[in-house]
Amino acid sequence: MSTVAQRSRVPAGVRAGGQFALEARAEADVDLTAPAALEEPDEPRTPRYALLASSVAEAEARITKANRRLERAGITERFTYEVGEPYVSTDENGHDRFYRDLTLSHPTISYNGWEFAAAVDHLETGPIVRSRPGVELNGWRPEVSECDHCGTTRRRSATYLVRHADGTTKQVGSSCMADFLGVKPAGLWALGFDPLEDDEDGWLAGGGGHTDDATPTLEVLATALAVTDGGREYLSRDAAMWQGRPATGDAVRTQLYGAGLRETPQQAAERVHIAEQTQRYLDDGTAAAVLEYARTMDGEGDYATNLRTLAGGEHVTYRHSALLASAVSGWARENERRAVREAKAAAYVPGYLAGVREKVAGHTAVVEKVVYLDGYAYGSTDTLVLMRSETGHTLKWKASGRKDLEAGQKLTLTGGTVKEHGSYRGQDQTVLTRVKYELEPAPVQENA
């Protein structure tokens, strides 16, 4: 029987994280109680990936490799998956391509009601938590690195959080894991590792020959900016796999820690170019701005808490460099949102396009936002359209039915009436009804 199943052993849409078992010990008197900290959704989701059809073979190879590691670790459970039928979808460049959905299920290992919850890396700036799929600690962290199995408190580089079905949470040192769980820590990687997203050697292992490297946080962020065009082209490992490009975390590590002696002249030239861009982001203060964004990131979830912890230090390890590099993505998105808000504020003209019950035919407007809403009839869809008139006034139209409009399209209003004068967040809005329109053709872009 194949160790890689063609069908998931859990229903589609139900996430199955690996569970780690252990035996309760009488001497473990100290409980790390964290009310409502370790949470699982009532209906956790199994990871599902939309892959290019040609990338499915690579995904299957990654899962097979992960299962071989499980076997070497003495774990009988395996990653299983289900691949859907091919379908056509339009990619970000407007091209129709064949895709297939892959649903992944993690190993499930349990014993006496205990399960593995997370690995904890203890840094000078605080603990970094890497949870297994389906577990969210909501920012909670153990205050000390005390092992609840042996009762010893000492400086540890890593500990593990385990949880009982009754809600009890314990912290266990790596040297005690074999006694407490019956499986060596080497087998724990599978319980929080995603073979389609993660660096297989980086989840619980160190960075190989770079384990002890300490890289300045500003340098990591500047490098991430350089390889992502200022954060705008950030790629997660999931997106990178089906696009056939290196993930941002991998690109940053390659730049920082070297590609080895087999580097081609083209790769060497690219490395020099990235180094120049990295220095520019350091000199102009952009990297410092991203660092401040990471230090003050809102949110109490594990990702935000981990990022704030990393950004609070002057250096970062190889293992955590990819996580820190991901800050450029959120920073770039926040900048884009701010630019949109500022552009809207600059374009805003107070007042109203016309008086209540007056006609608006003859005016033009640019669509700024389209939101689809549940209609009054069961299963129906209505459309909320926000527009900016040629006079700069904000227009709001709630249309019956689905209107296939997109932000940026320009309309000529051929009908419609002002229903009322409203306001939203202190800005005037002209509310329209019974709107009719004609789409103006998009401008033709000449080839360079």
C-alpha cells in the first residue's frame, strides 16, 4: 500500500494537524495555564492549494520526501493528499491556465489525550513560537523556559508546548521529549511543517552551516526590499511553487548566505545588483521604516507577536530570517493603502453632485470600489458601487443584481436620480438610484 494516499483521510475542508502524544507524569506539578491562549477553530480547515497543473508533480514529490523523513523518524503516520480535476482559471497576467486543487492532510499522532502544540525558540528579545497547523496561541508566550517534565529551569534555545484534552498546557525541554512523548524531537518537525510551503530543513532544525550566523535585522529587511522591488513582489513559498520562482525567504537567504561555488556569471551579476539595491534601501531609510513597521505591528496573533519579537533585536538567526523578511510584504501593502487613501482625500470635493431628485444623466464617473452583497431574494446578489464624478464628488449607488464593474472603469451616466445626500466618515456622498450607464472604452496602450 502506498504511503502517499491519493485521497485525504479527512473530509475536504477539515484541517488535520499532526498531534503528538505523551504520558502524564506525577512529577510535572507546574502547569502553564494560558486561558483561551491555545485555540483551535471549531472547524479547522485542511490546507488547499490551487496549483498550476504542471506543478502537481513537484508537490507530490515534496510530500513523498516528507513522508520518507517521517519513516526515518519512526512515525507510522503520513502526509496524505487529494488532487482535484484540472480546471481553467485566469492568472494575474490575464492568461487562461490549467490548475488543479491539492488538499493536504497532516499526520495525526496522539496518546493519552496529549498533543503537540508548538515549538518555542527562546531569543534574547523574547520567545518565537511556531505552532502546528490549526493552533493559534493569540500572542501568549511562556514567561520562563522551565521544563514541566523534569522541573528544571535553565537557559534553553528551544522548548515545546504540549496540550491535553482537558485544556492543560505544559512546556517540555527538548532533552525530555523522548521520555515525555515517546518520540524524539526529530519527529516533531512534521507536526508544524507544511511540505508545500515551508523550508523542510528549517522548521525545527537550524540553518545547516549558518545556524549560528547573526545577521543585522536592517540588513535582512533591506535585502528583502531589494529582491521584491520594495516589497511589491513578495512571494510566499506557496505562490512561488506554482509560479516557478524562488520564494522571497529563499532569495533573501541566497543573497545573504551565498549560493556556493557553482554560481553562474549571470547569478553573480544579479547578486551584485541586489547588493547595490540593498545598500540604497539602507541609506535612504526605507529599511529602517520597515523595521519600525514590524516593531509596532498591530495584532495579538502569533505572526504579529513573532514579528515584533524579531524586530526588537539587532540581529536575527538564519532560521528566522525568512520570517523577518516577510515584513516587507505587509509594509508595502500598508503603503499602497495609505497612497490610495491620500489620493482619494486629494480628489475629494465636498458637497454633492446635484440636488435630491435631480437627474444625473450626462455626467461621467470613475469606479473606485465594487462590493457584492446578498440580495433580498434568496440566492440573489446586489452590487454596491462607489464612484468619483468628473467634478470630484463621491457617488454611491446600490444596484439590484450583479453589475460586472471594476475599479478604474470610466462610465458615462445616461440615467439616474439623486436619492439622498449622505455622508461617510465625514465625507459627503451623493446617493444615486436607478442608474443607467455606458462604459467608456479603455485607452489603447501603444507598444513601445
